[in-house]
Amino acid sequence: MKTQTMNSWGPRSASYWLTALVAIGIIFLGLRFMLAPGAGAEGFGIPLAVTKEAIAYGWIKGIRDIFSGIVVLIFLITRMPRATAFAFGAAIIIPVSDCLTVLAVNGAKDITHLLIHGITAVYMVVTTILLFKANPKN
């Protein structure tokens, strides 16, 4: 009789929680953009004009952030470290492009927001490496 091995990668793994932190964080940021677009934009580093069109862009960004976090959480909850690594690794493009956008709009003087986006990208690279090294049968 063939026995089924259980995937034990999950809440006992550092890579699981490092990934969950970003996924939950991006859902929170998305909710903030949906509920308070101006505050979300300030936190991002590029203030939002108070027009209905600008507020709509805040909502658009917010729902995409929420979706991104949910996708990663689904892979975490189903204990799929490799799928999580691919999705999380692909998402590194987001903080990198955010950093470049802040740089293009605000210039190098906005060190705070550049560091927030830049450090997020580095954190995600390290976490992705840990995810790829995760052994799902531990």
C-alpha cells in the first residue's frame, strides 16, 4: 500500500512568515488605497490630486494590491512553496518599478520613499531565495 507524504512546509518555516508578512502588508496597503486614496498615495510617496479621476486611480491601485496579496496567501495556505516562490519572485517587479517611479517623479531627494520601495524589493529577493530553497517534505 502506498503511503501519502504530507507537505510540512508551512507555519513552522521562516520563509512562510516572511512571505505572509508582505502578502498581508500589501492587502492592508490596498485597503488603505481603497478607503483613503489620499493617505495611501502619501504613504507611497506621490501625493494624489483631489479629483474624482485621481481618486479612481487610487481605487484601481488598491484593488490590484489586494489581489496580489490574496494570490500569494492562497499559495501559502495551500502549502505550495515552489508556486509561492514563483509568484512572489515575479512580484519583485512591483517594488522595483515603484522605486523607479518615485525616483522619476520626486527625484533622489525623496530618500525615505526610495528606501521603502528599495528595501522591500531586496527583502522580497531574499525571501524568494528562501522559498526556492524550502523543502516541502521536511
